[in-house]
Amino acid sequence: MQTPSSLSVAGDRIAVVDVLRAFSLFGIIITHSVTGFLAGQPPSEDFMLFTPFDRLVADVENLLTFGKFFTIFSFLFGLSFAIQLRNATHKGVGFKGRFTWRLVVLALIALVHGAFFTGDILIVYAILGLLLIPFRNLKTRTLVITALVLVFNIPGLLLGIAQVNAHPTPEQVANAAAIQAQFAEFAQRQYEIKQSGTFGELAYINLTFGMISKIGFMVFTGRLWITFGLFLLGMCAGRLEIFRDSEANRRFFRRLMWPSAVVALLTTIVAIVRPVGFQISSGADLAASFAFTVQQISLSAF
């Protein structure tokens, strides 16, 4: 028997999934509001920090919201894919072409949105969403293993180990410094345009430098494959129908809640003791970065 908490009155919609989607979107708004919706490199270290209380709020936001709500939203994207696939199968209608068309429409919306806002993520969803089509044929066990490897940023961890053990030449160090200086110059120009530029200038820099810097950020932090891993986890959740109201599913979530809470608490303490930066120059930096990744996933799971 289905209860109102599991399905909406209007039809076979899972109400708790709609609530989670709204919850994640609200969290994303909070995350961006702390940085003034800049979605780019700030012009100074004290940007949007007017009082000591602002700094406290920013630090708390970094611990409790940064990276936590995009995880839920990405997970739900994969879940929606699985639900659409199941519905198409039950109705005996084609799925691949229809889903591809939806992603094309999503990409067009993303380009319009991206012209206004550097932090648009829908274009990444539209591109990564295409990969779900071939992955839908894999067994659930294979999907779960692949998803966990990506979600916990194991590729980034391996790249970090290689980076820590690398010994760059003076020429490589000089080239990296030059690229970083050029990036900072473009970031400052982007900020000036956002402050007082024309819409044409804003759209151009958002869809060129803004797009490049966004993809670079996602690759550098591992968020690109973490996002796809969350898609896969969501697809597995949709297959297994874990959001249907049943005693087995309630038991699963009870078992998930407290271990994820303990892991989130421990990794949050690590993040407080050793904040994560973008530069990985030692094993300690790498360990802190991995702990922050685990903190994001475990707190979102909780």
C-alpha cells in the first residue's frame, strides 16, 4: 500500500524525490549567495566579507553547504534518468532518441543561462547525460562500483599522488606561473565586466573564458567525474526503487544515516583543523583534500 509520503496524489510521482530536489536547489542558492553569485575567482581575499561575522558565516557555509547540495542534485539527475527509462520501457516507447532530444533542449537552455551566469552547470549535465545512455546497459553491481570510484574522486587521488611525487623542471614551473598570471588577469577582467560591462561583453566572456575556467575547475577538483559518479549512483537507486515506501527501504536509510553521520563529523573536524586549498604540494594536502571529498559525500548522504 502506498502512503502519501511516498507517492503524490496526482500520480506516480515520488514526493520525497521532489522535496529533495527543492531542498538541493535551495542549498545551491545559499552556496552561491555567500559569494555574491560571482561564480569565479574573487577580486580580493576579503570579497563579500564586510565584518568578522561575515567571515564566520562564510567558513560555516564552506563546511556545511559547499559541495553538499550539488551532490544531491546530481544524484537526483541520475535517479530521474532511471525513472524515465523505466516508464518508457513499461509504455513500450523509444527512449534513447527522446532522452537525447531532452538533453539537446537542456543544452540550449544552459547556453542562454550561461550567458548571464558563469556558474551554470546545466551544460555539463547535458554533456555528461549522454554517457548515461550506453551505461544503462551495465549491471547494477558494475555501476555501483564504478560510481563509488568516481564519487570518492579516486582518479583525482591518483593524480594527486603523481603530482606530489613529481619533480617539475624550472621551465615547467615558469610556464605554470605564467598561465596562473594570465588566468588572474582574465578573472579580474571578468569581474570588471560583471560590475559595469554591457550584456554583450558579459555573454562573450561567460561563454568563452568563463566556460573554459569552469571546465578547468571541474577537472582540477575532480568534480567532473564526481558528478558523473553521482549520476550513476542515482541511476542505481532508481533501478532498485529505494525511494518507494517499504520497510526494507526504511531499514536501508536507517542503516545509512548513522554511519554517514559519524564519517561526516570526523571529516568535518579534519576540514576545520586543516582547511583545503587548491594547491596540492604535499601528502598532507592530498589527505586533507580527500577527507573533504568524503565529508561532502557523507554529509550529503546523512
